[in-house]
Amino acid sequence: MKACPRLTACLLTLLMLGLSGCGFQLRGQLPLQLFDGVYLEAERHSELAAILRQRLQSHQITLLSQPAKDSPSVVLLRDSLERRTLSLFPNGQVAEYELIYQVQYRIQLPDEDAHYFEFELFRDYQDDPNRALAKARELELMLAELREQAAQRILRQLGRLSA
């Protein structure tokens, strides 16, 4: 069965009107390019800070070595990982954990008060003592994914405040 070209055009027009009416828009570039650079402060060996630095540089944003009056600053106050036992094997060993990645940070924009944020990300992790090496690698990948998600969330918040 052949689709009528007019019907197709009408449906596409309705779809475009619906998307524009709901406020949908492509993200594109972060509005941070309005600033000369961004200052990022964190613990020396913070893996989350390293990911944030990479993301900022990939958006062609200069990383400042010290805070500046006319540039935003992001301060990672704390990032930590906790794990909570969810279930046990019949022999009493832990079968499943819940990983809780907590992040606290502060964003300071030029001529504004500091904004404080905190969030938690959760993942379930099944442990198997018979496959310790594979599970250790899986845990590393999961932590990298959590840090990546946290970095993206911080950048979105920074972009939202800067807009």
C-alpha cells in the first residue's frame, strides 16, 4: 500500500508542531563559551575531576589555574561511594550490593552567590565469589559509568545556570 505524499507531509508537519510546542530543542553547545574559561577545584587525584576536565576541554573551554572574577568556578566538595548489602547467598556470603555514588559540589558564577548541589546515583551489583576477577572488572566499569554520569550532570547544571 502506497502512502499519500500529502498525508506524509501533514503527519510530518504535525510532528514538528508538536515537538516545537512542547519546548523540545536540540542541546547543541553548552552556553559556557560565553566565558573565557572555567576554574575547576577538586582533590588532587579525583577521577571525577579528571573526567570533568576532559569534558570541558572537549567543548573547547579553557581550564583556568586559579579563580577569576569574570569566569565560573566549579568546586567538587565530595564524591564518595558506599555499598549496601541487598541479598545473601544461602551460605551467608553477599550475593548483591547496591552501589551509592554521592557527589557534592558548588558552582560560583560571576557576580552571583554560590550554588550548592548534591545528588546520588544508584546501581545494583551482583557479586559472585567464584568469578572474583571478572566481578572486580565489572565493578570498575560500573564506577567509571557512574563518574561519567555525574560529570555530565554537573556540566548540564553548569550550562543551565550560565544560560
